[in-house]
Amino acid sequence: MHMNSATIRQKFLEFFESKGHKIVPSAPLVLKNDPSLLFTNSGMVQFKDNFLGNAVPKSKRVADTQKCLRVSGKHNDLEDVGLDTYHHTMFEMLGNWSFGDYFKKEAIAWAWELLTEVYQLPKDRLYVTVFGGDKGDNLPVDEEAKDLWRAVVAEDRILHGSKKDNFWEMGESGPCGPCSEIHIDLRPAEEVAKKPGRELVNSDHPQVVEIWNLVFIQFNRLASGALEPLPDKHVDTGMGFERLCMAIQGKTSNYDTDVFRPMMDFIAMHGNVKYGDNIKTDIAIRVMADHIRAVSFAISDGQLPSNTGAGYVIRRILRRAVRYGFSYLNFKEPFMHRLVPLLAIQLKDVFPELHQQQEYVEKVVHEEEISFLRTLEKGLKRIENFDKVISGEQAFELYDTFGFPFDLTSLIARERGWSVDEKGFNEEMAKQKSRSKADASKETGDWVTVAEGDKPEFIGYDELTSTSRILRHRKVKQKNKELFQLVLDKTPFYAESGGQVGDTGVLEIAGEKIQVVDTKKENDLIVHWVEKLPAQIEAPVTALVNVPKRKLSMSNHSATHLLHAALRQVLGKHVEQKGSLVNDKILRFDFSHFAAMTNEELSRVETIVNEKIRENIQLDEKRHVPIEKAKALGAMALFGEKYGEFVRVITFDPSFSVELCGGTHVKATGQIGLLKIVSESSVAAGVRRIEAVTADGAFEYLNGFYNQLEQIKSQLKNPKDVVASVQTLAEEKQALEKKLEIIYQQQANQIKDVLAAKVVKSNGHSLIIERVTVPTADGLKNIAYALRNQFDDLILVLAADIEGKPQVAVMLGEKVEAAKKFHAGNMVKELAKEIDGGGGGQPFFATAGGKKLEGLGNVIVKATELVK
RNA sequence: GGGGGAUUAGCUCAGCUGGCUAGAGCGCUUCCAUGGCAUGGAAGAGGUCAUCGGUUCGAAUCCGAUAUUCUCCA
């Protein structure tokens, strides 16, 4: 049966919609507020809070296709992608969920119905697995699932799986449970006849593969390792979209489906090769076709390539693709960015965020390619200095310090018949890793429940104090520093999010004051970071936010909205927020724009914002607005931001600034007082950064300048025009320096002439041995060089008094130097003894300094003897 | 967050273990040659060697701190 990939995806969503599921959009690829994960790596990530009980699900039945990214983990490593025919960095995961609603029965029946009836996959090629039990966890075989399968599948197609394959866990701790997988055998009939597919399930055969995993979440794993049953049971399923397409379209590789093939043909055409002709070029084509997806979607979700964290992963993925193109397809110029439009069109209807930002993504990719190609070029130059045997340290330095990939080093070495010490390289790498690990070690303890409570409530939009209770706490150990995390039933503390920093403040518990050093979100949980636990953990807590700090943050945050709107007015609608930081000192706003802003543009933006401040526009805050309605109001939603069903809308003048935002804001813009832009700079290709200060910060900033100017003015005796005055001063200084230089030169010349007149001809040499007084060592040098230019048979010894310090200089003429009878360096060393000093230099010119000024006379005497 | 590197003329860079009065190519200015030019020739301007401190007779070079930037690891 033939179906294209778009149809396959659509049928999945339609199927579950018909079974009462709500179809939701994919969450962004890049995660915020989750310390345990950098990227969405499976469909369930966006529902984590539902499983953890921290959030109420939007609907009890949900289905979607989710963008996922995997670059490391037990089954996945970036370096494997492209080598085989089934690993990917970015992939789509189709999934259906039940939150305390249906369980194994429906999940199993529907999965089977979809695969065999809608997709018409052959039943005689399908196998299912069920959890076979585990002694360590004291769990039996999942008989419930097995019975349900028996209703549709022959007994001999139902297999038992180990804990590794059939018991799913979110992480070290948290919700988990047994799972049931559906596998398909895609081998040709003659091979199936030789060996039954059931023997190849879960044995890494590229054509006997898992296509769907149905997870039945029924336990919670504690940090101690023990399991406790969950009150609500959930279903979490995930089906790899690309693999499903392969199965339905009857291909033997994910890359042969219409998900990848058009892209690969495009790459092959421009690389002047044919896919399938050569294993090396095939790998390169797959790598590029795969990686551009991960990179493009990460960027469209707001993650720029960078040198830390998630951004670094994106950089690595892009660089790997460039590397393969460079080495095997001879792409010496940026090429990857040209794939972006193809991808944008292909997935326009599924993930519109890329299509909407196509130009921006292209630009970022292009710039990143250029910079990496430059890195490669520098590395290639460096390799030219190596020879035959490249040591592990050399290869590692090239990689670690200069970013030159190891496989390129060994490739080049192979081409030239050189050798590379790979073992040595790996050893250096291991050292680097252990250094970093030692630094990053962190231990997180189990949550200790103090009191039961619903989802903690944030009341900080309206209140800055509250009377609360501690719900739970835990210990976190990081770099020998012990901190505690507290969760309150309700809190006025704002948790870091949307760029605004977390609140600090004090918790008062039974007379004890506990400092809150930071407040952060962990998924939807508001976590207060404190340095110690209160003695009376169950007593009521008075929570007091640090008000002055918070107010400044509010001022900066509201100003950010005004700035955003003003930028769109001045520069155009292509301006989109790409990041922001708001604290009590400064606001930083990153946005997409392709050129540096002119001073005129900056001042227009500043003027608009300050006008809006003076208009003292009242804050219009709407909570719980349905997202569709908010968008209809013209609210700016950000790419890469995860929004719930209901959102908060912040408006300052409906015709000026309407934004979806969870941050805290001033009651009216007048409270901002003043906004002053401090700097405008570039962060990446197509992204500019503005830093600004407001309120007290702006006043201090401008006052600082004012005071500085006052000081300068008074230093200059209060001229009418300070700027002109400074300019004149600088010009005069330069002119004076020139004059002084000329005078020094003249002085030196005079001394030189005097000395030249005292030349004594002796043994065919022009001898000058004199005591002089000069202002600087440089002057002494100049005189010596001038005399060398005058006499090619010169032997010069000068004993100088330079501002009370003895100095000796010896200079030889060209001929004397060539004769090699005298050596200035040796001579000066001998003479330096007389002034308690040391020195040296080149064969024809050397200097020495010392401490004993009275010794200068002896220097003359000794020098006279030396040249005899 | 931790490690390594870089910062020299407007631009791209050289300057080895401290010591040729800090260089090259491109660009710039002036002049000469040709009908024209990414033309050829000649002369010239342009540098607090990132900043601050230290070691030394002497620091672009060695050491420390700061700033900026590249890069690897987490």
C-alpha cells in the first residue's frame, strides 16, 4: 500500500481524534525549566508534569507528533548517525496519551487497529513484546498486557522482554512502568523463511525493528530505588514516524522514504554524485540530510549555536555535517544553509515555525558554516607544520584548542601516509572529560514530603508577602556546597522564567529567618533555593520577597516590552525576540535583525519608549485567556516557547504592545521613569542585542556620565566647548610628541657628533671609549646605532649615567663584527662587573645595567685594556 | 561551570628558545609611465605590539591579573 509521509502522519492524528483524543501541537525542541534535559527527546517530555502530578492535563486523552532530538544516550550517539540507515538526530515521534483515563486494554487494541487496518501492515510480520518480570524489582510478568494481546495476536508472536527493553523509566527516579513494544519484520520473504523473525526481535537487526512502544505508567521510582504504585495510571506511547514510513512504504532504510529522499537527491546533485554509488558519499549525504533537520528546527525554536549547553550541541551537529560534506562531497563553500528552504516547504504544514523564519534560519546556518570553514582552514595550515608522526597530544591540541576534528586529522594523515596516535588522543580526551566531570558533580536528594498539597500556587503578581506552608524539601550538593530546595503551597516568589530572574528574599519560620538565594522553576514547580532548612519545618512560613530588587526587575521587564514594540515600529515586523534577560540592574534584549542599528535608529527607539513611559500607560493584565483569543488580540507569541491552553496577556496600549508573558510588571509605565540604551551589539548572525537601564539604574548611569563630564570640564578650566577643547588637547599633544622626538634626535646627534670627533684610530679600528650623560636608555641606543652607521670599523664603549643609574653600551661596526675578533655581548658582560650588574645582547650591540654608579670610571679603564 | 589558545598597521597575518631601531601582503596618499585596466614603477603615511602590574641590564616575546574572542569538555 502506498502512502506518502504526510498522509501517514495525518492518518495517525485522525485516528486518535476519532477515539476522543485532543490533537495538540508539538512542543519546542529546546527545553527551558528542565535541569535534567537539554532537548525534547521523546513525545512524553511535554507531559512530564502531568505524570509527576505537578500539573493538570489539558485533556485526559491527547495525541500529537513531536519533534525530538537525540544525540546521546544508551541507543544513540551523534557519531553513529548516518553510518547506518536508521539513526537520526531529529525525528518525529507520534504518540497518544492517557492521563488517568484508559489503560492497557484500549492502548493495545487501538495500536493494533491502526497498524493493521488503517496502515494495512501485514499481521504475519508483526511481533509484540511484553514485560517479562524482574527479580531485582520483585515484579512479575505483565500478564495483563499479555492477555490483551492474545485477543489479536497468535501466542507465538508474543515475546517476553527484559527490564532493559520492556520496563520504561523517565530517569533515575520518577514515574515508570512496564511497556509493550510492536516490532515489524521487513526482510525479504526468502530470508524470513530461513529464520523466523521472532528470533531477531530486539537484536539490533536493521530490518527487524521496533515501531511502537506502549508504556503503561503505574509506578513511581524513588531515589532509593524502591517502587511505589501510582494512584492514577497513565498511558504513554511513542512511534518513530520515519521508521513507520519505511515500514508502510516498503523500504529498507528510513532514508529511502519520501521524508529524506528529496533532500538527499538535492545534496547528491550538488555534490556531483549519485546516492547509492559509494559508501563514503552515501554516508555524507545521509549525515547532511539528517543534521540539517535538527539544526534548522533547533534554531527556529530559538536555540542559536553557541559554545555551551544546548547551543553547543547544535553547533556540533552542524559542524559534523559540514565536515562530512567537506571531506567526502567536496563542499568547500557553505552549502548546508541551502537545504533550509527545502525543509521549510516540506514541513510547512506540520511545523510552520521553520517556514515563518526561513530567512533568519538560513542566515544563522550560513554564518555558522563560514566560521567553521575558517576554523578548518586554520587547522589545515597548522597541520602543515607537522611531520610524518602526529602525536596524540598534537592531535588533541588541534581538536581541543583549535576545534579541528580528529577524524579530519586522521583522514589527512592517511592521505599523506603519515600516522596519528589515536590511543594518545583518546587518553587526552579522557583526561579532559574527567576534569569537567569532577567540576560538575552534583547530588540531588529525594524530595521529603512535609505536607500534602495541590499544585503550588504563585501569588506574586498581586502579593509580595504571604503566609504559607512548606510542602516538601530536598538537599542538593554541588561542588562541596550544600543547598536546600523548598516548595511552598503558595508563594509570592517569582521563579526565573521568560528572561526575568528569580526573586530573592526571606522566609520567616517561627522567628527564624532563612534567606532565599534564588527561585527557579523545575518544569512547573516553583523551587526556593535556601542555604539551610528551618528548625521547625511544619510551622507556618511568612514569605517576604526582596521588594526593591523585585520592583527594579519589574521596571526592566515592562521596559523590555516597550522596547520590543518600539523596535518593531522603527526597524520593521521582522524583529522577533530571540532572548532576554531582566534583572534588577539591567535589561538585555536579543532580537532578529540583519544589520547593526544606526545611532539614529537607536535614538528613535529610545525616544518612542520614553514617550510611552511619560504617557503613564496603565498595565492591562489578563490572566487565563484562551491562547487562540490572545493571538486574535494580536499578542506576540515567541517561537520556541511552550504555551498552555490559557495564557497571560500583558498589554501597554492595545495599539502598541501586546505580549504573552508570565513575568511581573509595573502598574503603569510611568514607574519606569526613564529608559537609556547602554549598548547595541551583535550576538550571532542575524541577531542583535540591546542592553538598557531603567528607573534608578538609568539615573545612576546618566549621573555617572554627568559627574565624569563635570570633572573633565573642571580639569580643562571650564571651557565653552569641551569637545573642541579635548580635541585641541589631543592634537597639541601629538604635535608636542613629534617635536620632542625631533629634539631628542638632535640632542643625540649632537652627542654623536661630539663623540665622533673624539675617534681614536688604533689597530685599524675607530675607537670611541667615553663617559656620557643621556636622559634615556633608548637615547643611548640611538647614539650607538648612529655611530655604527658612520664608522664601519667602529668599536664603541659608552659608560652612561642615565638618571643616576649606570649603564654600559658596546657597539661594533660592520667590519669589526664580520671579523669576529670582538664580541659586544662578551665585552659588555666583562665590563658589567665593574658596576655590579649584568647584561648581554647580540654580537655587534650589547647593553648592561648595574647598581654601582662609581664603577663607570673603571669601565672606561677596563674597556681601554680590552680593545688593545 | 572547568580546561586550552589568541589579541602586533585600516584588513589578513609573520616575528623560533627575551637582544637585528617591529616586518610582509593587500589597502591608503603622492608622483611617474600607458588609449584603457583588479595595469606597471617609485616614494610615503600609518603601530600606547589589548590593558594593568611584575621579572630582567633589556619584554611584542617570560610570569600574574583584567578585558575581548576562538575552541574543547560538562
